Amino acid sequence: MTTQKRSGGKGLVLAVIGLLVAALAVYAGYRLFAPPPATVDMTYNTVSSDGLYQVMFETDTLPIPLNETHSWVLIVTTPEGEPVNDAEIGIDGGMPAHGHGLPTEPKVTEGLGEGRYQVEGMRFNMGGHWEIRVGINAAQGTDEATFNLDL
Amino acid sequence: MRALLRGLRFRRPIRSSLAVAFLAVLCACGSEDFSEAEKKAIGSLSLDALSDLPLDEGNRYSGNRAAAAFGAVLFNDEGLSGAGTVSCATCHKAERQFQDDLPRGVGVAETDRRTMPLAGVAFSPWQFWDGRRDSLWAQALVPLEDAREHAGNRTAYARYVKARHGEAYEALFGPLPALDHLPSNASPRGDAAERAAWERMTLRERDAVNRVFANIGKALAAFEETLTPREARFDRFAKAVMEGREPEEDAVFSALEREGLRLFIGKANCLECHNGPRFTDDHFHNTGVPPVPGLAEDRGRAAVLDEVQDDPFNCLGPYGDAAPDACSALRFMQKDAALFERAYKTPSLRGVANRPPYMHAGQFDRLEVVIDHYSNAPAAVSGTSEIRGVVFTERGRKALIAFLKTLDGEP
């Protein structure tokens, strides 16, 4: 009786393991093919060339679109992480390998507070390596940050 | 010392690269000889990558079916011209990809530019070879008053629409203003007599006529929005490649067509400008195409940067329906004229093999000449050509042309 019971228990354990393996396989399959979550923010982060500012940008359009005018949010802080508000900001850029600039003239259109700035008019008109330069002028001084993007 | 810190990249989830590897193992089919980068490029050119048509916020009638139907009538109506002999369809022929196979369009007289095909035109933020209008509806108003095209004027058009299409117009746009007391022919862009007649009209009368005129453009634009690019053999091929299956039937590419595709997305650098599912970046480039002897000087986009900003029918003007914030093409336009000397809008290459001649003034009569141009890369007569010559073998030249032919849509 006990032996039988035991072997029944063993069968159950094996069945449970089997089920677990199957479930794992299904889950792995699901993970393998599921599209990436749609809401991830791509965050780029850099330090300006003289080290005055920490500069980040966010875009909620993923991947960064080609031939579509879209917006960024720039985040400017001191290296210690203090938000820098009321900065004068200029945006420029281009493709070093092709010797051409941006197809548009993007601008900061709004200071959002907490070191955040709305940048409108961003547009990229071909895939490849782009450089975006952000000129920043605030109480800490004038400095420039460069982002490298591969589209 | 410049601290160029590479931006933190969004970490690509491992699962997608695994999935790709997995697929590659699953399917050792005809598409396996394309690299991942090539596949990405092929997918980006496919019609499947075309986004939904964005509504034009500057045109309240964008996406409006009744307006599109009325626009179709106007598009084909020769009554909408000075002498009753020219319609949009005179040059933009539906059975010919909405162009006319001529080096330069001919209305009342020959113009200086080639008639542009219209498939997918509503996706473009700028209209004309030089982008001198920022919307389809503002564009439509230009040929109507051009002395070599429809050769009419806005006051005559307002009166004509009231007499001939009054009911259809009012059903869409509301009551027409009183027009009978106005001069028969008056416009700020007409001949001396028409301009003088326009000056004599009150501001209120001019505004009323402008409003009817703008609405004609808005109906025409609603119609043109319905002209979308057609699926081509290339799209069926690309779909198969993207799905990792063997292309079938007419989607099978010959060795030559594959070579051409590879050149196009690779060494020949065509993707620099002819990218995305419409094969255009909607931007302006000097490619060193020579001017046509005898025509007036043509500086391309460099000459029209002020014109588009001053156009009373632009997105920010009184006849546009958008909030100023929505006029992003105009607000953030690149305004450095030096960048645009003899720069023209990159044309879509869909259907291109089927509609010679080529370039903004029909300079080249065959694709062979186009490919030679990209190979020779002549200096521009003014400004600087962006083309760096690519040497093609005889086979490479044939291959590129064979590939371009796969972009022909259904007849």
C-alpha cells in the first residue's frame, strides 16, 4: 500500500515537474516572440564637454522615427543632479559622415520646470549616425553637450 | 577636451535577438542571404511600413468623404480655368500615375517644371519640386492662377463655383457670399487689370473671395488624399523577406533584381535620400542636375523660402484651420538659403520606371541617363551637389534599373 502510495506520489511529482517544464516552455516562447513593451522611454544621458551640466533627453516615440517631425524633452541638471531651470538652449546637429545638418531647425518651445525643456521640430531624414549638439547657457556658464544616435 | 559620452542606449531586450536567431534557424529560405541590416532596410521601404495618413489639421475637410467627392469633380472640371480648357487632370492624368509623360507640364502654355505624380502626395509636408507651399490645399490654388496653367483668377472661380456647383459647395462649406456685384476678373496674382480690380475691392470682399478660393483648395486636397501608393512587386518580395519565407509567384526576384536592390540599399547610397516606404525623405537636395538651356533661372528651394512663409494660405495664415502649434513644418523649417541652392524635393521612386522623363524639368529621358548621372556626379551649376559618384559596372547599372522596375504598381 505504502509503496503504491509512494509511487503514486512520485508520479504526481513527475507530472507536476512536467507541467512546470511545459509552462516554462510556453512562457519562454511567449517571451521570445512578444513585442517589446510599448511604453519604455528611451533615455539618453551625457555630460557637457566642460562638465558643467548633466544632459538627458527622452522621447516616447520608439524607435526614434524617420521622416516624422516629433518632440523631445531635454533634462538639464548640474553634475550633482540639481535641476537647471531658465537656461538658454540651442539645438543643432547633423550627420558627420555626410556633411549635412538637420532638415529642420528644432527649438526649445517651453520650459517645463525641474530642469525639463520641451524641444519641438526634431526630424531625421535618413538612417545612420547622427550627432545632436545642445548648447546650454545658464548661471553655471556656457557649455555644449553632444549626443550620438544611431538610427 | 571634449567628453563625448556615448548616450545610454535603450537596452534591446535579449528576446528579440533570440527570436531572430530562432527564426533564422527555422527557415533557411531564399531570404537568408540578406544580412540583418539589409533586411531592416528592405522592411523600411515596404508599403507595410507606411503609417496611416495623418489628417491635415490646417484643412477642416481633410479626411472628409463628401469633400473628397466634390474635390474629384473639381479636379476634372475644365470650367475651373480662364478659358474653360484646362483642369488639374489635363496634366495630372489618372491613368498615367497622375502625371503626363512630358518633360514639362503644358496647360495654356508650357511651364518650366515637370508634372509631378500624385500617389501618396498627402504624406508630404511640402508641395512642388521646391516645396513652396506647405499643404495640399494651398498648393492647389497656385496652378489655378498661374498664367501658363489654368490661367484664371480667384474672383472668377468664386463666381463660377457659385453658378455651376453652388449646391454641392454650400452643402459642405455653408452659404456662399454675395458675389454678383464683384468684378468678373480680379486677383492679387493676376495681370495688371486683375490686380487693379482686386485693389478696388473692399477688404471684406477680398476676404470673402479668398475664403471661397481656399475652400476650393480644401476640397481638391481632400480628393488628393485618396491617391495612395499602390502595392508593387517589391512589396510582395519585401513581405516574404520580412516574414522569413520564400517569395512566391511574381514576388520572386531574379538574381539581377536582387543585386539591384542590394546596390540601392548599400553601396549606391540611394537610401540617403530615397528612403522610407515612399522612397523619399521629403527633403530638398542639390544633386547637380543641370538646368534646361533657355528656361528662366531656377534656384530651387533657395528661391522660395520667403514665399512659403509669406503665403496668406499657409498653415499659420487666416485661411488655415489649425492651431498655430500644429503648423510644425512651417514653424521649424530650415531657413538657411545657402543649404538649398538648386535643391529639389526628393521624388518618390514608386512607379518611376513607367513614367519617363525624369527630374524637375524633364532633363533625363531614360533611367539609363539617371544612373549615368549618379555615376558621373557632375558639379552643380550653382550650390554644391550632394552626390558623390559611385562607379557602377555595366551589370550594376542594369541591376539598379531592374530593381527600380520592381517598384511599378498595378496599372
